[in-house]
Amino acid sequence: MARVSLKEQMQRVREDAIVDAVNQLLATKGYELMTVDEVAAEAGLAKASLYKLFTSKEELAAAAMVRVLERALAQAEALEQQEADARARLEAMVRWTLQVQLAGEMPTLPAQNSRLVAALKGHRAYMDRLFELSDRLGGWIVEAQKRGGVNPKLPSELVLFTMFARACDPVLGMLKASGQYSDEQLVELLLATTFQGLAGG
Amino acid sequence: MARVSLKEQMQRVREDAIVDAVNQLLATKGYELMTVDEVAAEAGLAKASLYKLFTSKEELAAAAMVRVLERALAQAEALEQQEADARARLEAMVRWTLQVQLAGEMPTLPAQNSRLVAALKGHRAYMDRLFELSDRLGGWIVEAQKRGGVNPKLPSELVLFTMFARACDPVLGMLKASGQYSDEQLVELLLATTFQGLAGG
DNA sequence: GTCTATAAAGCGATAGAC
DNA sequence: GTCTATCGCTTTATAGAC
């Protein structure tokens, strides 16, 4: 009797629609400008119904972040199968975040909103996945630094933070707005500056 | 009779106090979370008085951006006197932005708020200074690319945007929060990743 | 010109009917 | 469980007294 009831399935679909809407709004407008009314309208249900599933706006944001972290973890696991070299794995991971960003599907949260930050810090599912991803990438970084693929003089923490920051780097949007480059070119350009810098190795 | 009246001087001082408050609040809380009430309280005058000098919240933000752009331009002019090498000038400019950011004095605006962006686009003083700074730095970049100090394969636009982005890079705050590095170390680390990348030339 | 007081609107969150 | 209707609060912006 482990069968999932129809009701549960429908609820799951509805929750997915909500998180989809949150994800898209966080990617385009950001947290402060995203309203719960918009989320409900986009997901196709009444705001009061939404609040039965998610207890607050912060909870909505956390759910979107949990999902994108899970996607990142899935991507990381796939890369561990496909790619042996640590540096190449790190590059592939950054490439993936740039592609997600270009697709308008990278939710970004303001680090300045202390209320939101506090809520996230106390959010178990979010923190678990954040630590898991950090641990996995941290391992790659240390390995790449041993082999010289990443500068061993840099604190591995700095490398990790830089990778996270590239996931919501405004440079990509600014350059895309200029309209002079294809998405593929944009990704390769940003990847080059991330690993080679402006001087260009 | 070019003497500046006492009244004008006092108004100037008061406007400076307001822009100071805006600057600090933009640096710490960001635009959306900054309230005009806070600005008035911080600057020590009533909100209604503030609205006689600045017609909107957007105008306040623009004023803070104008001032930081003017400071950047002053810094750029000073560097043209002191430093002959284009690449060295670019590095010094990034170093300056990192120091301002560490001092908690770098106002940052959300690129996502379309109302604010539209207001800035129509703000003459802001746009003038933005173009002037872009032109000046753009010249340095092209020169540095000719001499090999900056990768000539990168679009100079990308180099410029990357420099602007480093002025509000969240990596600096994240790394500082870890408490393991002095301000001087932080600046040199970020400078290294900006120009040498993670691979480290 | 500076203030107190308030208008006007938007938002997160909830009550209560069905 | 889903909806309509509304509460309660915050925020931008202004009116009007002194």
C-alpha cells in the first residue's frame, strides 16, 4: 500500500506549479519585488490556498532555492560520472549555472535582507542541500588545486564563493543586453574571465 | 558678487547629509529595503522637508549614484597623473572600488527594478557621469589590451562590465564574514581573481 | 522652510463562507 | 481545501499649520 494517492499527486503538481512561478519571478524581478499575489496568479490558484501550502513568502523563496540546489546536486553527480578531471568538472559546473541564468531560471536572493537570511538559516532542507553542494564542490576545488588546475594560493573558500557568485553575475545580463553575442559565446566569454581572469593567463 | 550665500551653504550641507544617509543605506540594505523615513531620520530632518529637496525616492538613489560616480571620476583623474601603465591603472581602479565597498560606502542598485532603471535612464546628471566614466575606463582598457596587460581577445565591453560588477561583488562580503582575512588580504585576493582568474595565470 | 498629520496605495497574511 | 473579502501594517508622497 505504498501507492501514492491521486490527491497527493495532484497536490504535488500544484506545489510544483507554485515553485515554478516563484522560481521565474525570483529570476526576473527578485525577492523584494515579487508579490505573493503574483505567485498565486501565475500558479493559477487563490492566495489563501497558496498560504495553506506555504506558510510565508520566505518559505516560498526557500522552496525555490531548495529546488535549484537539488538540480545543481544532480548536475554535480552527473559530472562525477562523466568527467574525471576536477578542473574540468568545475568549469562544467560554472557553464551549467550560466546556462540556467541565460534561460531565466536562476532564482537569486538578496543577501542584504536580514529577515530572509535569518529564515533561510533556520530552514533545514535549504541548509542541508547548501552544505551538501558546498562539500562536494569543495572536494573538487581542493583536488584541482593539488593538480594545478586551480591556483593553490587561493583559499578554497574564495573559489567556492566565486563560483556561487557567478551563478547570479550581472555581467551576463548586461552583455546579453548589448545583443552582440550568441548565448554560446556569452557562456564561453564568462567562463574565460572566471578561470583566466581579465589578463587572460 | 559670486559669493555663495549662507543660506545656500546651509542647504548644501543639508543635502550632503541626506546623500550621505542614502549612500550608507543603499550600501547596507539596498534600494528596496531603504525607506524614505529612515533617510530623513538619519539625515536629521522631517520627511516632508526632504521631499522639498528631492522629489522622489528614485531621485534620492540617483543623487547617491551621481556622487559615487563623481568620486570614481576623481579617482580616475588622479590615477592618470600617478600611473603611466594602463593595466596598472585598471588594477588601481578596481582596488579603489573594493576599498570603498569594504568601508560600507558603495551604494548598489538592483538592476531588476524596472521603474528605478527607467528613472535613472532619464536622469541626465547620472547618465552623463556614467558615460564619462565608461569612456575614460574604456580608453584604458583598449590601451591595456594593445600592450597585452589585458586579454585582447575579450570584448572591451566585457572588461568594463566586469570592473563595474566587481564594485558590488558579493564575494567580498561573504569572505569578510568568514573573519579569516584582513581587509588588505581581501582586496589582494579579489584583485587576483579578477585579473588572473581562478586558474591563476 | 520646517514640522505634524494624513492621504492613498500596496502588500503579507487571515477569517470565514461554501 | 478552495475561494472571496478583508484586516493590519508599511510605505511613498502630500496637505496645511506655524
